[in-house]
Amino acid sequence: MPTAFVLLDDQSPLITYDDTWAYGYSWGDDTISYYYRGTFTVSAQPNAQSATFSLNGTGVAVYGSQRFNHGEYSVSVDGQTNTADGYSSTNAFQKALFTQSGLQQGMHSITITNTGSGNKTDFDVDFVTWEFEVGDDSQGLLSVQVQDTDPSFDYQPASAWSDSPSQAYMYNNGSAHATSVDGASVTLTFTASDVINLYGTAGPSNGFYSVSMDGVAGDTYNATRYLTSYQNIIYHANNLGPGEHKLTVTSQPQAGGQYLNIDYAEVMVLTK
């Protein structure tokens, strides 16, 4: 059967960090350009900081750097803990700090914890990936982009949404929809698909949002980050099965000026 993968930048709202993780930025680290998309999220307080995410798949990898001030860390997969050391006398970037394959296709929970000590207390996340299987051996996957302006996106109420967000040129195809209204929602209807990636932004002007798929309530995510990051995956699902599906995303700001920004969707369709 086809095997596909998803890549989440460290800024994706699908990764949840404890409050004491910090954003890596260019005026704080002159090696920032060596990281994927020029960002990373760093922990400098061992045993007090964890990052978590969930996946539906068969394999997972966590990428970050190995540096002179990096130490031990652990990665737990469904409660089974693996330990490793991120120290290196010379800097190494976009390194696979943890990989695991051969998982049964299904939901899995991942927890990353900084366990360093002494003068080796740092650990950073650059991006994570996971693999998943869909369909059968006779099928392939075709990827189709659906822009935010496509009529398959239904924004409700229409008056709560703007189609002229700031920095529009940073979005895919130069367009996006945005709302700061609590309870405003967008529903994407798509057919005969097995995988969906929804893209948006994470940043200081973004907030909480909830998702539901085919009427079943899902998780709530927090898109608030230190700096704005565009074209991030803000929702992913796979193995949806054939037929029509409806993904609904609802804005749930916790303060004024917190937006939900919708950029585009990537729909993957099984082919014969």
C-alpha cells in the first residue's frame, strides 16, 4: 500500500510545548539559517520541559541540532521511553535525534523531554515527521491543492471573515482568509480523499481553534507563537476513507486580536 509522510515545522500548532520552551531567533543565535525554515524551539530547563504531539501512522522522527551545550533527552512513544544524548563538540543541524518505525498504523502519542544536566542543559526541536500507510498496493496518491478562495471552503458567518489579511504575499498564492471572531468557522468539503493537510499561520496574533471531522469533535490547538510563521500545517488527518468529508475549524480566541488564518488545503486522493 502507498506510504506517505507529513512534516511539521517546530512552529506548527500540532506540537504542544510546555510554557518554558523558547523560540529560536536570529538575534539570539547566529546559526539560525542552518535550521529548517530558519526556526527552532529550545528547552534550557531540564526535566521541567516537554513537547508533545500525536500522529496516525507507522513511524516517527524528531529532528534538531547536536551542539556543545546540548545534553541528554528522552522520547516516549505510547509510554515507552527511549533516551539519547544530543551533545556534539561540533555543531550539527537538521539531525535525526530520534526515529522509530514498524508501528502499527493508528494513533500514537509522542512526548519529548529535556533531561540534560550540568553544563549540557539545552535541547531543541527543528521539525518532526511521521509516516503513514493508506489504500492498497494497487493504488497511488495524487496531491491536489485547494486554495482558500475555492467554493469548497464555506466561511460562516461570512461577515466575520476577511479575505485581505496583512502580509498577504507571504501566503500560498498570495491569498488567505482571517477571523478574530469567537465561534466563526470554516468548513471544507472534499470528496474521495484519504489525506488532508490544512495550512495557516502561527504567531503572536494567532490563538486557539478547534476542529471537527465529519461532525466528530476533535482536538483544540493553540497557534500562538513568538514570531509569525506562514504556510504551516495547522491540521492533518489520514485514512479517512472514500466518500465526502467535511472538516470544520472554529476560531476560539482567548484575547482580543487573536486570529485564525486559513491559507490553503492539500488533499491527497487515492488513484488506481
